[in-house]
Amino acid sequence: MRPLLTAILLGFSLITAASENTADSEVLSWLERMGQSHHQLSYQGIVTYQVGEQLSSFRVRHWLENGQEHESLEPLDGQSSEVHKQRQEQDCEHTNSQLLRRVKLDASEGGLHASYQLSMQGDRRQAGREAVELLLQPKDSYRYGYRMVLDADTGLMLRNEILSLQGDPLERFQFVMLDIDTAQIDDAAEVLLDSAMPNQTQQADLAWQPTWLPAGFKLSETATSDLQSQSYTDGLAVISIFIEPLDSRYPGRDMGMRHGASVSYSVAYPDQQVLVTVVGEVPLVTVREVAHSMRWSEK
């Protein structure tokens, strides 16, 4: 009887593993489409951004001109003002814009599946369009989860929620109206494909290093050679470290702040006469541990 039970359990384990691998591949395929669509599409629409009870709405336009991406953002709440910019890789943007510029689609060691449980959540509608829903649940308590809704035709992200460790939305970004110009997809694909895949950045020769990072976090591909800051990512979440001279007016105690999914944590290092600030869209415990792990090389 025991050999039979063992065989049944082994068979169940193999079926479960195969099912998880299939789900991983399907989710990664959709994420790849999303990353490409952001660079290939011209679109305009109305988006909302919610943190807690605070809700803001914007009119957004994204278009392609002479092989370059352009974007305009007009707040629809309060005083009207429109911001237009030409897209550059170094642009500082909100996570919902940058999210799939930095997604690591490698399904091998170190890929997203090592840090997140990936699953398809079925079909739905968003902004009047057919869509699919993805769920990325963290495998530890050092990062948040994501619930994404992607356009079924193009892969464009129509909705993104950053989820707390309890599964509650901390931030929500979504299109409520959207018009996509699909005529430009073929023309844009060849021109912008390279800019969507930044080259791997080598670790700068820094005098300081964090001695602890959550599993899966590596130097960001969009990191610079700035000796006073560096960013690390697991493919979705980003942790940035900033070093600045210690002001004599600093109170001396650790300081932490949180707004929605965004957190910051500052620690003074009097021996080095610097203030270390770690920011990211991760749990507060994560940035606190990173901030306290800083070490300096011998001069």
C-alpha cells in the first residue's frame, strides 16, 4: 500500500511542477509582449492613479516620431498644466511607466519565477477592451506582489496594482479610456527594439556596498556610474541607495517614511560623515535592512 501511495504523491508532484512551469512560461510571454508594446504603440487615453483614498486623473498621450518616443501628461484635477517630454532611458518615471523596461524575462536561475509565484487569472475587460489578468505573488516578505491587466491584442498594461503582503492594493494605476493606434506597430518595432533592451551595466568601483540585499536583487541594467547612488532590481521591484554628506542638523536617529507602496529609510554613519537613504516600492523592513548593511572599503 505504501509504494502505491508514494507513486501517487510523486505523480501529483510532477503534475504540479509541470503546471507551474506552464504558468511561468505563459506569464513571462505576456510580460515580454507588454515590454515591447510600450515602445511600439502610439496611444492616448485617461488614466487614474490611486493611493489610499487619494485619486488623481490624467490625460496621457504616447506617440512615436522619427524613431523616438514622446509622451505628454495633463492633470485633470486642479490647475491644468501639460508636461511633454521626449523619452530617454535615464528618465525618472513612476513605476507604472518603468515597470516593464526593467523586467528580467529570463526563466532560468535569477529570473522572475525565482522571486515570484506567477499565475494567469483569466480574461476580463478594462477600459472597454478585452484583457488578461496576471498575478505575481512574492515568495518572501521582502517585496510586494503585483496584479496586472494587459490588453489582449497588444499586451499594453491597462491596469497595475501593487499589493501588500496581505494582498491588499497599496497603489492602483489604470486606464479608464484608451485609444490605440495600431498602424504604427510594425514601423516602430525595428527602430525602438534596441532601446527597449538596455545593456547590462557593470558594478561601479564604489567605496561603499550594501552587504545585504533580498535574494534575486542585482545591479539595475539602467544604473549609472554615479558614485553617490546605485539601484538594484529583482526584475520588478527596485531598491535605490543614495549617499550624501551628513548634515550637522540631522537628528541622529533613523528616519522612515511611507506613502502608498513607496518607502524611504535614512541612517546616519557618523564615522563616514554620510547619510544613507534607501528608497523603493518594497516593505519598510527591506529598506531598513539594506540601510543598516552598508560597509565601506579601506582607504
